[in-house]
Amino acid sequence: MSNQLLAESRACCPPLSREPLTSDWAGDLARTFKALGDPVRLRILSLIASHEGGESCVCDIAPAFDLSQPTISHHLKVLREAGLLDCERRGTWVYYRVIPSALAQLSTVLSPESGVVEGSACVAEAAVVEVAR
């Protein structure tokens, strides 16, 4: 199962303070955090997320770094495989965008609150649970 599918299947994940992680879940999260553990990848993610329209072409990303294009492509591939980025080819260029649910999952699992993080997929689900009670 890809990390993107895992992120979608666990869009509403409890914070660490509410329940312990299973070994599989910890492994999946560790791979995602490892992808963000590189300063270049963290900057690339930030560049894409903050770019006008929420997406960037490789031609927008590469000039921000003193790295070769293959190295930039490698970092983008790592972020895609970690389930943090999605991409779409348009002509000769590939455009990248951040997957909001992946960032929401990371925020939610690290939240010190035992409730839900505002803006995450958990908010809507928690409201349904409250109404059902």
C-alpha cells in the first residue's frame, strides 16, 4: 500500500497522547518524517506549498537551490513516495502540489491535544460522532 493511500486511510488519526502507535503505523509515519528530515526537501515542500496557486513547476523550484536538476528530481521523488506531494505533467513540465491530508495527518498525530486538530479531516468526523451520541 502506498504512503498516499495510508495517509488517506488514516486521515483521522488520534494524537500520540490518546493512543500508542502500532509498529506498522509508526513505520509509515517514520518514513514520512524521514522525507521531511532533509533540509532541502523541507524547503522544497515549503516552496511548493507557499507558491501562488499552491503548485509549482520544476522550473520554479530548481533556481532556488544550488543543486543539479537530477538532484532536485530525486528530492521531489522522495516527497512523492512519502505521500506528501502529488504531480501532474503539463506538456514538458511537471507541476507539483502538496497533499493537504498528508500534512493534516502529521499535524494531528503530533497534536498534544487529545481531541482533534482544527482543519483536519477529523473535525468533520468528530462532529458526526458527537451528533450520534
